[in-house]
Amino acid sequence: MKKLLLVLSILFVFTSCEDEISVDLNNAEPRLVIEASINWFKGTAGNEQQIKLTLSAPYFDDEVPPANGATIFITDENNNTFNFIENGVTGIYQNSTFIPVIDGVYNLTVIYEGDTYTATETLKSVASIEFVEQNDEGGFTGEETELKAFYTDPADEENYYFFEFISDIPAIPTLEVYDDEFTNGNQIFGFYTEEELDTGDVVTIRNYGVSRRFYEFMFILLQQNSEEGGGPFETQPATVRGNCINTTSPDDFPFGYFRLSEVDEFIYVVE
């Protein structure tokens, strides 16, 4: 009986000492976030593109405010100008006349609230995904489903790849980057593993050709996230600078990146 009373007393102490803790965080001035990913999917014209502008928000805010009223355009080496027009007040700016050219150099200009932001990038080609192998005994537990998306790296070229694996489990896509430093000219694979995949689940696999600078940017970004840490656009231990600069006020730099990629997409149904 004494032991029972002692246990009940301990439980009472621990359950009675729950205090609400209020954490005061310093709120910095919002910065512009530029999500300028120009994706040319193989087999399409690539003329329809969009750029998303938002503003950085406090850590505990549930909503990310759009950046409205910006002027956005991209120019290419042939003096073509592609204007991006905002769809309502969504912060999503669209263009339907874009002309993608492999290895073409493009210049982005964003004018927002008196500041001008610019970036330059090259549209990179990508190797096609040839087939996918499935292993149902993967991971440390031997119970995870592993997928390997194989592609052949072009010989005598310096190539960088950005893989995106999209499924309903989890809701946030799995992202990986690869280079061909030790696999040049060989057949290699993008790798994905998930314990909760079931037969019939659909996994969308996308392989993007990217520049070395984007590879390094995303590599650092992904290294700052543990597997349980969520997506790469969560709050980071240190700021990772993209290739967009503020030419008006250099210290007020934006977040985000201007990337142009040829993309190969493979829809895989789990067996």
C-alpha cells in the first residue's frame, strides 16, 4: 500500500508541474523569396513557365504572404524578353511564350517595391530515367521499400543532377543531388526509400539537370536538414545564399534561387 501511495504521489508531482512556456523570438524585416524554377519537361514545348514570389515570415506563422505587384522578366542570348504576369494576387507570375534552349544563358530581373533583383543561370540538359528497380527489404530494419531510378551519365561531360521523389508518404517530397565526379559515363541511379509505401502507391520521380552552383547550393541546404527535420525551406542553422542579388540594396539580399533545367519524369507504381 505504501508503494502504491508513493507512485501516486510521484505521478501527481509530475502532472501538476506543467507550465506554459512563452518563447519570444526576434522578428526580422521580411525578405523577398524568389522561387524561379524554369523546368522544361522532355516531350513538351516548355513555353509555359511560372515564378513564385513570397515574403519571409515569422517562425510560428502558419501562412506565407505572397509578394504582389512585382515586375518580372527573363531575357535570353537572342534578345528575347519573356514577361511574367501575376495571376491575381497569388504571388505566382506566369508566362506562356518562353523559349527553352539547352546551354542557353538567361538573365532574370525582378523589380519589387523599388528594389531590383537579378540573377544569371544556364539551362542544363538531363539524362533520361531508363528504368526503376524495387527492393522490399531495404533500410536498417529490412522492412523499407527502396527504389533505384537508373540513368546513364553522358561521358566526357561535367554533369549535376537534382532528383525529386513525390508520393503521398510523406507529404514533403524527398530531394537528392548527385554529381558525376566518380561515375562519369556510367549507369547510375537516384535513390529513394520509404517504410510506409504499399503495393499500388504511385511515386513520381523527376530528374533535373542543374548547374554546379545550384548543386552546391542544394547540397548545403540538404545537409542542414536531418531526416526528421522537414523540407529544405524550413528555418536553417545558417543562411544559404542563392544566386539572386539585390542590385539596389546589396545588404537586403533575397532568399531563393533562379534555376533552369531540362526535366525527365518517370511515374512508378509500387509492386
